[in-house]
Amino acid sequence: MSRKKRQRNAPKLTAFQNRVEGLALKVAIWLFRLIPVDVASYLMGTLWRMLAPFNPRHKRALRHLEEALPDLSAEEREAIVRGMWENLGRVTAETFHIDRLLRQPQRFEADVDEITTQVLNGERACLFVSFHSGNWELLVQPAVEKGIAITGVYQALRNPKADKALRALRQDLYKGGLLSKGHRTARKILTTLKNGGVVAMMGDLRETRGIQVPFFGRMAYATPVPASLARSCNVPIVLGRVIRKKGVNFRIEGRAISFPVTEDRQADIEAVTAQIHAIFESWIREYPEQWMWIHKKWAPPGKTSAQKQARRAAAANVVNSQISGPDAGIE
């Protein structure tokens, strides 16, 4: 087949592939919803624990863990990473049952501070920032139970069919809307926060266009967006985590953090982002098997000092365009 012909056929093949993958996901959702959530979670977790170590990402996770926690033995690292795979398998199965889990409050216990309590009582706006630990999908359960309409930010899948199916599963979590990272999203979030609403987003994702902060003794890529949004809207940041207790039972914690507001906007953003990651690190150390160690989070050697000033300037431009530009968006 000629190159031009392959190029003409590519959109058709992609559309067909999207339909097939979307249909396969719908079938998987239907099948797993036939199984009680405890059984589905256990089966998927066990399957992932057994099979995922054959995936190349297993070695990556072991390498990241060795660099982050060098005092652990090889056996301890292997056990932690296999536990990570089991947790991820459980999260996958539980995602298919989100609506049902939200109707079972006995599976959840909440441990929140005073500011988080005010947010849950509908008394103030807030930016929830979490990380990929436990079943992070369920972080907002206490707010949902209180009837808070949360606006969520997520990374859309490339396959629009699969993305639509997974968005439907999360609709009960985000009554305020689920926005994909991209065009105009930051402006919508700003409006929500300034109008007294609640927004939730992940704070541990890799953002190479962002800034770098210390994380397990090394410099790591971090998104400045949560710090920038909270500073611009003068709302508290509530850091949240979900701890898997046993099976499909969880403890959800919420802690508000304070942050500086000085004349140096970029320094403030860097300080808050570093603070967020310091807390994330302390939480990960408590339950290392529940965090996603496959993240390509850390900056390669050589990109942490010589390019620091250039990265700071670039990060400032990215944040300013996201927050104040005519077509602002979170990338």
C-alpha cells in the first residue's frame, strides 16, 4: 500500500478502532457490574498482582521505588510494587461500581479538619487537590454525600468512545461538571471558584512545562496550576487522600493548607507547589503500596540546575496564559 493511500485510510482505521475499543469497554463495564463489587475488586486486584509484573512498567516502578526509598530491600520493593498493581486493579473494577458505592456510606469514614468541614457544609469555596493513592476516584464521596456539586478536572482519553463511557461512570461524583484538561477549562474553573463553588483536581501528575520541586530527595516535575488558581481566587487548598483499609472500605482525609501571598507571585506558586508535594511524600511513605509508582515524575539529571531559571520563566508564562489569557486552558 502506498504512503498516500495509508494516510487516506488512517482516519477510517482510527474511527473503527475507537468504535471497537469503546464497545469492548462497554461490554467490560456491563460484565463487571453483574458481579458484586467486593468480588469484582478482589478478582481484578488478584489478576493484576499476578500478571502486571510481566509488564515493562513493573521494572520502571521498581526503579522509581529504589531511587525514592533506597533503604528498602529488593524483596520489600517487589512486595510494594505488587501491592500497587493489586490496588490499581481494584480501582479499575471499583470504577465500574461508583454509583453503587456512593449509596453505601458504611464503606467510608471521613477524617477532616475545620476548614474542610466548612466546605462540606457548603459555607465556602475550595480547591480539592489529591494524588493517585488508594481509590482516588472516591475522594469526593463526603462532599457528594453532603450534596455539594463539585466540578472535576480530568485527563480525557484519546478514544472519544471510551472517554464518554468512563465519564458516564463518574457523573454522580461531579454534579458541577467534569471538564477535560484543555481549551478554556481554566476560565471555567476560575468562574466556579470565584462564585463560591468547589473544584477537584489531581496534583501529582507530571507536567514538564510546569515547575520542579523536591520529591523524595530529587527534583520532580509538578503542575503549578492548583497553587496559581487558589492564589488568584483566594480560596483554600484542601489536600485529600483516600486510604484503602481492607477490601472495598476507605478512610478519606482532608487537610487545608495555608499559602503565602506576596509581591512575588511566581515564588508563592513554587512554595505552595513544593508544600503540596512534601505532604504527598509524607503520605506516600505511610502507604507506599497504594501510590502509583509508574509515574514518570522525576526530572532527568542535568535538568534541575542549569535550566532552572529558564524553566521558572517558562512556568510563569504557562500559568499566566492559563489564568489570564483569552483562551485559557489547563494542559
